[in-house]
Amino acid sequence: MSEYQLPEVWENPANLGGAWGSINQPTAGARFEQHLPKGEQPFQLYSLGTPNGIKATIMFEELKELGVKEAGYDLFKIAIGDGDQFGSDFVAINPNSKIPALLDLSGESPVRVFESANILLYLAEKFDQLIPKDPVGRNEVLNWLFWQTGAAPFLGGGFGHFFHYAPEKIEYAINRFAMEAKRQLDLLDKELAKKPYIAGDTYSIADIAIWSWYGRLAQDKIWDKAGIFLNVQEYKNLQAWTEKIAQRPAVQRGIGAEYKKIK
């Protein structure tokens, strides 16, 4: 039984422990002055190869594969373990201090785009690619895009945190979020039994968003042995979809994209 006593008013402890205990704080905003570099391409992407980060690089590579020449991008590494996301220039692009963050410099004025799902949607609409034109098809893609946005925090911030990052193993927390993670995997597996892609017959930004989390989990490539713990091999339809998308050249390039240093 835990000895923790719930205080009436929470106060920030000196050090939470774990991998991120000394980085995260209960306040937002820039912590230091920063100058982010810019390249010559119309899009400047500041990111890292996390599940959310690879959504953006996969999207750009898919656009290249489709022959969209205007989708050139410079890719800069934001080392979140070092706190790069709290610098003034990065916070000016994304005040929430999360990767990826994008600057579109192709127009008269810079456009900032943050939140990985919104980056996918912004680029899909800008170039009229990877999202259906008909309202019904578009709506189904958005159903699943927003499903991923709402569901993945339970997978990453919930299961992933308590399974992998937390300084101690808490049985209740692991069971709670493992249960939800498997429910989500089962949902995807059942949906993919009925169609080749998550939103229907055509590959879309919904597949990119969901594969970057759940496909990588199905490959056991997010947290060490998490796939074994969750028995991801039992989801046969999810596994087949995962492998099909993993074979796409743009997906492979997006995962292996080279990052430029910001300093």
C-alpha cells in the first residue's frame, strides 16, 4: 500500500524522478533565448523521431513520392531531453512546447503550424493530397485522425509513461493503461478486418497518424518489450496493415530522415 498522502493543494516537488522529472514544469512559456536556424526550403520542420515527430517527416516524404515539388522541407532536431523545446524561437512557433512544429514560408507571411495532426491536415489540404475530396470520405478520415489525437495520450502519456519512464512500477497505473492500450489495439484490429486502410479503401493522413503510434507499437519499436507485454502479435489485421505501410518507400524515408542540428 502506498504511503502517499494526498495534499489539499498540490505543490511542485523538487524532482519527480524518472527520465523527465527534471525537465517538465507546471508553467508554460520560454525559458531561454534561442535562435532557430532556417534553411532554403519553403517548409521548416523542427522535430524529433518520436511517434508524433515521424508523422510530419512521413507526410513530407509521401508528398514527394506523389510528385509535389513545392513540399521541400528543412528538418532540424529539437532535442527534447535537453530542453530545446523551451527556447524562445520554438515557443514562438508552438507555445505548447511540443514537437513537431512547422513554419510554412511559402507565402507572403510565415504560417506557424503546431500539433502533429494539424500539420498532417494542413499539408493535406494545402496540396490536395492524402485526404478524400468527397465530404463523406473526408469526414471518415477526420474521424480517425481525431480519434488518434484523443487516444494516443492514453497510450503514450498513460501506458508508455508508467510502463517505461516512471521511476517506480505502479501496478494499478500499469494495469489501468495496459487495459486501455489493448482496447485501442483491439478496436483497430476489428476495423482493419473490414477494409485495407483505416478510413476505407485509400491510404490517407489517418493511416500516417495512427501507424506512427500503433504501427510502431505493433512492431515493438516504441518502448522496450512493450509489444511483448501487450501481446501485439495477436492482432493479425493490425499486423498486416502495419507491415503494408512499413513497406512504403516514403514511410521508410520518413523514419530514417536526417536531422540538422540547431546549434
